Amino acid sequence: MKNNDRPNFLIAGVQKSGSTYLDSLLRAHKDIFLAQRTTNHSFFDDDEIYKNGTDWYLKLFSEANVNSLLGHTSVDCSFNPLAIERILKLNPEMKLIFILRHPISRTYSHYWHQVKMSREYLDFNNALKNENSRIKKSYYNLKKYSYIERSKYKRQFESIYERINDNQLLIIPFESFIEDELKFLNIIFSFLGVERIQSIDEVMPKNRSTNPSKLPPKILRKYSYLFRWSKITRFIFTLFLIDKRPPKIKEVDSKYLEQVLKEDIIFYNSIKSNFE
């Protein structure tokens, strides 16, 4: 294991593909320290946050044990074309882990995440049709409404392959990962050079939070900053959570995405076949 004042590895992508869950499992490993994960810490892939500078970023690891492998989760590193250059500048030997979801599933999940956060008002079909014009309007729109663009894996990873050595890169298919978590976690731990586990229970988070698929009414969200997050207010907040899955994707939308993301589906299937 290797440790210094900077991270040794990143869970580098992609958005809406299980990276939050993977983060929770890896941070439970006794030999790994993962910096706190918030959107305000997306150092490499957020142009505004990168302006905070290297010294600011390295403070995120100040509480790490001297013997721990240092890691961080920042899931737009394949999408932001500047991210890889920034990563290698900080640590040329950085190891990158990407967990990829099927391009169509990722696109659809991304859309519904935006709906649930009250950021999306268009239906799925119109959101796809208007994506190109919307993401050109601002950096915010590019981050929030890039449903198809983020799923264009082939183009993103062709660029990454040119710059990252094979022994520094691990790409995991999400759909395969959830079918055999123990197998893929040990693949990841071997890649990182830390001790493998015998049971998933060794790293399973003990207090898994509710996954809200429907947020409280807009009026509550809008004025949430007025409340102190005590145990009581958190309890009240959870009363509004409703476990409801998004509707099944319409066939016409699925067919459209099959055409638009044809090369990316082929790329994803080739990654998946590496583990079969």
C-alpha cells in the first residue's frame, strides 16, 4: 500500500451508475480512507471547484490514518475533458475506477433524478429532443441536462485510453456488479492492492439511509434552509418520502436511444463481456 499527502485512487464515474453505493462499500474497508463526498468536493470535474486550488483539495485528506490508502469519489471525470489532465497533474500514478451503467438505463435514471430534484419540467421525450439547445445555454445546464451526452461512453473512454495506463484503469459494469457484489469488490480491492474480503458483510454499511424516490413538496424544499437539521426535523422530513419507482421507459424512447447511443451500447457490452 502507498500513502502520501494526496489520493491514490478515484471512483471517477459515471453519474447515476451506482458510484454512491460503491463509495459506501469501499469506505468501510479497514485499509481505505475516502474523503467526504459532497458535490462541493468535485475537484477534478467541476471547473468552478477546481479554482479552489490543490492545497484546498488536499485538506480533505487531513484526517486520514498514515497507513490508509487515500481515495475520493468524483463522478464526472470521464465527462469533463479537463479532468484527466488535472488528475495526472496531481498524481501521475492515480488509479481510476469507473462503474458504468447501460447507456439507456443511465440516461433514463439521470432524467428522473432531475425530476425528483424539481429541476426538470419537460417530459422525457421532450427533454431528449431539447438537450442540445439546453446544454449550450450555461455551465449549469450542461451539468444538469446532459442526459444523452453523459451516456456517450465510447468517445469519453477513447480519450481516457490514450492518456491512462492499463494498470491504472478499472471499468466495472454496474449490472454485473449488482449480480455478484463480492466478486467485483474483490476485483476492485486487488486492483487497489488492499486486502480482499470473505463476505460482503465486512463492508456493508450498517446504517443505510432511505433512498427517497419522491422528495417533499416544493414548498418544503424551497424553505428547508430555515430549519435546523435536528433528529426531529429529519424525522419530519422522512415522513414525506414516498418509495415510488419511475414508470417503465416508453418503447419509442428506448428505440430512439438505441439509435443515438448505438456505439456506446456496443462499448458497454464489450466491457461487460470482459467479466463473463
